[in-house]
Amino acid sequence: MSANTYLISASTRHQILIQRLARGYSKDVIPALKRMQREIKAALLGHDLTSFQTARLSALMAEIKLITNAAAEEMTAVTIPNMQEFAVYESQFTQKMLQGAVTIQLAGVNTTALAESIPLRRMTLVSGSKTTTTTMAGMFDTFAAGAAREVESAVVAGITQGSTTKQIADQVFSMVGSRTLAQAKTVVVTATNQAGSIARAELYKANADVLKGEEWVAVLDSATRIEHAALDGNIYPIGEGPQTPLGYNCRCIRVPVVDDRFAALREGATRASYQGPVASTRTYGGWLRDQPKEFQVEVLGPERYKLFNSGGLSLDKFADGQGRLYTLDELRAREGMTLQ
């Protein structure tokens, strides 16, 4: 096997372990979430919600926003040091991994500067047609604003339905303990993937003369978004093209492609999938075609499944070069196809 297939194998296995680490980091924000949950319930119980009054609701929501913003600040303060520590580790791990695939001594990165850059670096997150550029702290700010909006919606719905103040407070308490908590964990997982991406990017940049690009590698399972899987196997110049994470919970990675002049060989390289190791040269699209129909429908949806199979459309055609998923109408227009 080549140096590059070895790197894909090692990187994808490592990325799976990073997701476990991220879930561990997400537990660190639970105390702030629990405190927010209790404070929101207390704020709701401190108001008479049995009748709708705009001024009263505005005053309540101002109080709720103070609570969610404080929780976001606390979660940011807990998460950033974890991400800085992880980024330093990831740069060192990546250097060691890459060193095993090349015949030349690699350059390292300034770990102090790397750690200091983590809170400041911006990421581009794509969700459907919406693209957001933000920082780690910005993700928590967005989380806080979204949590406040969901509380307001639940309160208004409860008032409209004639629920008592206690019923509304209990419903919101339950929502924060489940949906809002899951959202907070997603932010932490995404921040972890961002920290890893920054660390690897800095290492690649420091050794750009040894590399000839970065290959987009998607995790081979049903949780990978189509628009992310569509980029699997694409090779981009160092530091250019779409960066990971491309969206919330994105687990894709960019793996270095070694210049042939400096490549060392490794035997038996594989790539992780939900079914176990597969050949490291396997792309997501090729792997997906070998899966059962039911699995393909689960991943693609029934109409895209038809385009993928009956229409013979390759997976890379489902998204543009920046990982934005085309609508079905755009796919039909681009490919001149109709669904039977």
C-alpha cells in the first residue's frame, strides 16, 4: 500500500476516536445546562403566564435571554481550554502519523501560537442553503439565542393552549433537559472537530513542500450527510477548498496527500466503516453502492436513491464543490433527468 492509503487508514480510525473524545468533552457543559434549566423554570414560575400580555412576555424573555447568555459564556469558558489542549495534542499526533509515511524529517508547529489561535479561528458551517461563518464562542452565542427562542415559542404555545404557568414551566424544563442539552452537546462535538481541523491544517501548512494536497475523507456510515459524502475522495491544494467541519456534527477530515518524492510505503492499509475495515482506496460513493437497498434509501432518501441507482448519478453530483447539497429540482436541471 502507498503512503497515502496508509494515511487515510490511520486518519479515519483516529477520527472515530476523536468523536468519542468529543462526547466526553460534552459532559463538561452539563452543569451549566442544568443550572440554566433550573433558572429558566424559576423565571417562568415567577410570572403569571395564564394570560397573554406583550409587555409581560417581553420582560420575561429579557430575563430568559440573560440566563441563556450566561450559560453560553460558562460553557465557552469550560470548552475553550479543552479545545486548546486537544489542538496541541492533535498537531503532535498528526506529525507523528505523517512522519511514518514520509522519508524526510517534518517541521512541527508552534503549539503556543496554535493554542492561542483556537478561540479566534473562524469556521464556515453549511446547512442547506444557509452558510454561517463563526467562531467557537459564536457557536455558543447562537446556541443561547436559539434556546431563548425555543423557550419563547413554548411559552406562547402554552398560553395559546390555556396551559397553567406550572404546566408551561414543566414543559420547558423537559425541553431544556432533552432537546436543548442535545444541541449544546452538538456544539461541543463541532468545536472539537474544528480544533482538530485547525491543528492538522497548521501541520500541513508547515510541511507544504512535502505534500501535494489534502484529500477529503468522509466517515463510511449512514450518519454522514450526502453533501459531505459527495466530496469524499476530492483532493484540494493545501489550505484551499471547503474546510472541516463543514456543518454541525460534521466528522469528515482532510487527509494529507504525500508528494511521491517523499512517500514511504505501508502494507495492509484499511479504512474504517460501520461494518468494519474496508480498503483505504474505497470512496463513500463506491462503498454505498454495495450496501443494501434499505440502507441506501435511509442515507439518500427515496428520490435521490432513484437518481443514484436508476439514473446512474454518481454521489459527487449531489453537491457542489463547497459541499452544498443541490435540491432535487437543481439535480434534474443539471443532469437533464426526470424521475420515473
